[in-house]
Amino acid sequence: MMLLECDLPGIKKLRSGKVREVFDLGDCLLIVATDRISAFDCVLPTGIPRKGEVLTQMTAFWYGVLDFVPTHFITARFEAFPRELHPFEEQLRGRSMLVRKARPLPVECVARGYLAGSGWKEYCESGTAGGHALPPGLKQSDRLPAPIFTPATKAESGHDENITWRQCRSALGDELAAQVRDLTLELYGYGCAHAARAGILIADTKFEFGIADGETILIDECLTPDSSRFWPADSWEPGKNPPSFDKQFVRDWLDSCGWDKSPPAPALPPEVAEKTSLKYIEAYEKLSGLKLG
């Protein structure tokens, strides 16, 4: 079933994000990934079939791979969910997870290994990306000399804003900022090494961290097509914008349709939604080696 909204009568909903619905179960949270998709800071009226399943199952997969970092993850197995959730199986199975409660840090932790998106735009203007000075003469999609950490502010709605390392340290404190920077680059490195074996380059990605029981833990989604830029390795070439396994296909259509980027966003043609769905599923299956359940 296509799931654009999730309401569970009798279960307290804490908030609705651009994609996810969060419910309070008392001692833990239930996170449900819908099939909503956002682009250019707008939630589109058209859903992407099975997108929420991909986001949840890919995150659960990566939590298993990146097991050297503590996370908020408890389980994504519906059979292990509390009994009060069992009547909602059709909405929850395959697209929801139970997680520990944590205090989210107010910073998005972005790692970039290639020059794309806002990093490429900044480089064209100033020769930097996220405030990092880069060598002259780099091309769009070029591999960076080394991965860089480019933090951003978090926005539940609207646009995440890139911030400087000084602003990151001011928001988190020097010690915590250094900790999440190092974790971000370590996670990105492990993710890239795994993805390379599947023929995929991770151009950039963002992580979120929180504090639970005095410990810094990884929270929210992890290395998904929503939070990352995935490129097929055999199509990558500096100077060109490679095809991708993420929402870039949707962005490209929106760029071509004459929309002025002001709400409301236009509906996607069925063929665009279906092709995007296939890209998300392909990314999951290539990276995990599993069929989407």
C-alpha cells in the first residue's frame, strides 16, 4: 500500500516530519517512514511507491554494518513490536522501527567525498566547500583530495543551512563537535568502502547524532537515498553529473517542468514516481545484497 500519512488511534503521535511520523510508546519511540518525498524544501503531493520501506530497511541494514558506533536502533521486526501495535500491521510492517529515546543534537553532520550539490555551487563561487579551501581547477563531481566534514543546521521544515566549523563548535561545544565530526568521517569511510564493493559511489551523506544516557549515539536514517547522493561507479566521470540512485531524478523533472520552487509543489507524473521508486529499490538491493522485503 502507498502510505502518505500515518495515524494510529490510541498511540500518541509526537510529530510529523517531511517523511517520517514519530510516536511515543513510553519507554521508546516508533518511527514510521511514509512514502512522502520532498524536494526544494517542499513536500510533493505525489508519493513514491515503497520509498518508506526502502528508507527503513536500508537504515536497519547499515546499523548492522556500522556496528562499531552505538545507535538508537532497537528493532525493525514487526513481530517484536508491542502488542498494541499489532492492529496496525498494514501501515507498519517493513517501514517502521522501534528506537531508544535520545536528545537530538541541533546539527546535521554532512560528509562529502565528491564535489556536488551545494558543495559544487560554493566551490564555483569561492573555491571552497563547507568553508574548506580546495585545490583550483576541480570539476563538477570530482573526487575531493580527502573527505570533508560540512555541518548544517537542522530544519524539520524548510531548508537546512550550511554552517561553519566555528558555528558547529559554538552550537555543540568543542569536544562534542570534534567527536561527531570524527564519527561522521569514520562512518562515511566505512560506508564508502562497503558501497564500492557493490559498484556504488557515495558522493555525500548526512548523519544525525543524539545523546542518550550520557552517550553520543547515531540516530535517524543512515546512508539512505534520501540522506545520501549515490552514483553508479561505472558512470562516474569528473565534469559530468552522473545518474543517481536518489531523488535527483525527481529534482531534474521539477527543474524541467517550469515550477518556480514556491509551494505548492506540482504532482509528479506516474512514470516519474515509478522510476524513482525503482531507483530507490535498486539502491537498497545493490547495497544490501537483499531483496526488498
